[in-house]
Amino acid sequence: MGLVTTKEMFAKAYNGGYAIGAFNVNNMEIVQGITEAAGELNSPVILQVSKGARAYANHTYLVKLVEAAVQENPQIPIALHLDHGDTFELCKSCIDGGFTSVMIDASSKSFEDNIALTKQVVEYAHAHGVVVEAELGTLAGVEDEVCVEAGHESYTRPEEVEEFVDKTGCDSLAIAIGTSHGAYKFKASQCTRNADGVLVPPPLRFDVLEECIKRLPGFPIVLHGSSSVPQEFVKMVNQYGGNMPDAIGIPEEELRHAAELAVCKINIDSDIRLAMTGNIRKYFAEHPDHFDPRQYLKPARQAVKDMVAHKIQYVLGSAGKA
């Protein structure tokens, strides 16, 4: 099985009440950890590449790494997706360069300009057998070159989704219901604290999601900024020399509920970074005399694999769905 689009993946996920994990990749160890977990659990998976990842690792290297993962895991569907493409030229480059799915993120533009740019990408992508994700509403937080200050995010307006999808022809739609990019998804002032003093984030706007579902029956919805920022890894980072106060993410039970509805794709990036960084910091603290990258990247790769396996089984519900 070669690289696939997300079309069949999403149709099965929508009808089956689960979501596909979309995990950001930047190097070999991340690709290996994600796809080994997905392969062993017989789960479909989306490997996504951001503009920043292409700048860091080079388009060709990333495509070839993903192609190697496909060869090593022929039993599962794997899609290669551009995350947060911000121009037609970037989307075109990825479409021409072997990606099976692209996201055009024109959510910062006016509604009319968002439609125009998204439609342009859709027409080119569909002519080349590639599917397109678009976005309505903006998420707070920072991810690579996507940066929206808290207070400037905006929830998706359900009354706009039908017109947007009809006029653009996009294949899936990312909406804003309170998720946020990065490990610092919420300010402490936005949260409450439980009896143990742990920050509790504001709940997701499921009313917005449910209204979008009513207006777009059967249509796949996407959630960005959906890392849960596991406190065990925040603690590990801080214990071994890091400084990440009040890092907090989206509760996994809320994401599981979203996956049971119309959310077919859930983006996860920060959790992988935290798991890797925590384990690398721990390794260096315990082995200060080691310097071979293979020594510390091996447990980092295993941490990615364990994290993805957990998400597939307990958050996404996609195990056994390949």
C-alpha cells in the first residue's frame, strides 16, 4: 500500500465514532516512533509536515522518510499532509512533491479572501488527486510560524460553515472550539485549580461543534492544537533542568468525546515534543558521560512510540481500524 489520501480514512472514522491521529514529523526518530506504534496497533495514521519542518529537515528528506515508513508498514493506511500551508505556492509545492493531503490556512484573512484562496488550492489539489483541509476560526497559541496572541483567537461561527464548504469544495474543515497551539494553551487566569492545586482549563465549546455538525452532516471536522500536555512529562522536563511553569493542555476525555462525534482528525504535536525532551533530559542527567546521539535518541524514539500508542488506544479510538 502506498501513501493514501484521507478521504476513505475520514469516511470510516466518521461512521465509526473515532478519529485519526495527525502527528507532526520533523526527523527519522519521530517518523519511526509514530508509525511503529500505528503499525503494531493496526491503526491508520496521518504524518503531517509544517512549513517549519520543511525549512528544518528539507522537503525531500521528509518525503523519503515517510516513504520508508510506508514500506516498513504496508498493512496500514498512511497519509502525508501539509500542516498550516499559508500560501497557494506552498500548497502547490507539496502537491507536486508527493503529499496526498494539504491544509490551506487562510483563517487570518477575511471570510471572502479565505474562500477565494481555499478554492484556488482546492481546484489545483483535486486536479492532482490530493485532498484539502481548510480552516474557519483562529486558535490562540504558537506552533512553528503560526502565532496568535491570547485574546485574538476567534471561535468558528457555525452559520458560516455551509457557505464556506459549498463555495470552496474543501474536503475537511478545521474549526476553533477552544483548543490552542503549543504547550502553553491557556493562561493561569483562564483556568481554575482543583483540590491539588493543578490548573484545570476551560471546557471546549461543544455547542459550537454540535451546531457545525448539524449544518454539515457527514462532513469531517478537524481539531488543531489538541495536545494534552501530560503533566508527567512537564514534571520530567522541569526535574531535569527545564523551566516550564503552568504548561497545560486539552483533557483527553474531551478529545475522546469529540472523536465520538464528527471530529475525524485530531492534531497532536506538543505531547510528542514533551515526551522526547523529557526523556532526553533525563538520559543526560543519568549518563553525563555519554555523547553518542544514538544513545539518547533511542529512548526518545521509544517515548514517541509509547505516546502515540496511548493516543491511538485511549483518545482517538483508532486501534484495529486500518
